[in-house]
Amino acid sequence: MNNNSANTFSSQLNIVGQCKKYGVPLWQCPQFLFLLMGIIIIITSIAFYLIGIKFIEDPELIVFIVLMLTVFLLAISFVIMQSFERLAEANRLKSEFVNIVSHQIRSPLTNLKWIVELLMSGILGKIDEKQIEYFKILKENLERMQELVSELLTVSRIEATKLVFKKEEFSMENLVRDLVAEFKPIAKSSNIKINLDLEKNTPKVFSDPFQILQVIENLLYNAIRYMNFATDSDQDKEREINIKLYHKNGFIFFEIKDNGIGIPKEDQKYIFQKFFRAENVRRYQTNGSGLGLYISKNIIERSKGKIGFTSQEGKGTTFWFKIPVFQK
């Protein structure tokens, strides 16, 4: 056996290394599943042999039946493992493709945005109001594309378990208060009132403040965006978002409640899946990738927390999450 063959064989035996290559958890790894099925087959064969010697007198017949059964189960296991391996490899290639393409697109988009801002400034020459209007549309679309690329990169890192978490001690109360202050002008322009109910002196948490900020920003942005699609019967309804922060049983709870369009009951079980957008949202042709809630769920779970929601179509939605307080 040459060195290349030996290295290939040893790499196949390295189950943990193979799972890392595919970027999947151990219980979804083809090699681990094959090993697990092999153990089950051995146990099944021994059990069948022990049962067989009690009811079949011919020992050679027992051995033959056990061997045939083992070979048959191994063949099935191998076929299943090969199928899982192809799926895992396809998933790995897809993630790599998304990661590479997203990185390649990011730089040209940044350059285009910089050029548009330069043209809008008038430094290179005078531009009229009509041109400024078109430049604004172009800039908005570039920002939308940058947001999508950023989300795709985040998803790629999540699936490759390479999402960097820089954990530190921070105050959720201050983080929420500062973010809401930034969003209030946006909400006011849409005639939406944001109400804050923040428990004072809540314990600090230990997580990545940038990632948690991204979760809250996404939930608040969604609440404002989907409040803008009230039906005719809802026009007189006061549009408001209620945000609550409190401490309970060793966790900091964050809740955000709106009285917007809500989520249809049949769509609620899919809401945290990648690229999913509820039917009533698609009806309004709103912008969005369907990645925000998927990313938010992964961030909260990596923070050892939990996220969920309650909703009723036409009445509104309440999203919540909890993360543990900092333990000294």
C-alpha cells in the first residue's frame, strides 16, 4: 500500500475530520451513520444467532443465515451511506459556492455604491434633480443587494460552523434603548409609535453584542415594515410596537409586539426556515430574502438561548427570545 492510499484510508477512518469537511453535525455525518448502522448490524446478528440456536438444530444453517443477513444489511447500509455522502457533498459545494460568489460580489457593490455617492455629491459636475432621483433609486438597490450578500455570507458561515462569536459582558437594556432611538425617526415617518417597557437594572448578559444587536434590529425592522400593510378596515387602528425587556429565572427576556398583518397559521411552522416568506407577505411584494429569522434563530441558539413567537393573521405578532444572564 503506497502513502497516498494509506492517507486516504486513514482519512476515511477519521470520522470527526470527515464530518468537519462536510460541515455537518456528527449525527448527520455519513461516516458516523455508517459506523452506527454497523454496530446495530453486529448486535442484530448476535441476537439472531442466539435466538437461532434455540430453535434451529443445524449450527451450519444458523451461521449461513446470520452471514447472509449481515451481508444483506451491510449492503443496504452502504447504499444508504453513499446517498447521504452525495447529499452532504452537494451541501458542502453549495455552501462553498455561496461563500465564494458572495465575497466576489461584495467588492464590486461597494465600489459601485462609492461611485454613485461621488456622482450624487456633484464634485464631478453639476447634476439636476431628475438625475439625483435616479441615483437615489440606484443607491437604494445597491444597499439592498449589499444586505442580501451580507445575509448570504452569514448563512454560509453558520452552515460551516464558522460564524465568529466575540463574547463579552454587556447590558441588554442599553443596547435596546440605543437601537430604538435610531429606529424612532423611521417609525415616525411611517406613523408608527414605539413603546418601551425596560426593566431597570437588569443583569448583564455574556454573548456577542453585535450578533444580538443584529437579531433585535431584524425583529424591529420586520415589525415596522409589515405594519405598513394595513387593510382598509385597519386604517383607523393606532399603529404601535411594544417592546419589553425583563429578567426572569436566570434569563433576560426580550419581546416585541406589533399589531400588523400577522402570520397565517399554516405558515407559522416554516417561519424560521431559510428563504421562507409567508403568503400574506409575498402578496404585498415586499423586499426581503427570507433569511433574517433563520439567522436570528441560529444566533440566539448559539447564545444558549431560545426564540419563538405567537401570531394571528390580521391581528399582529409577538416575537420573543431569551438569553442567559452573565454568571460570574
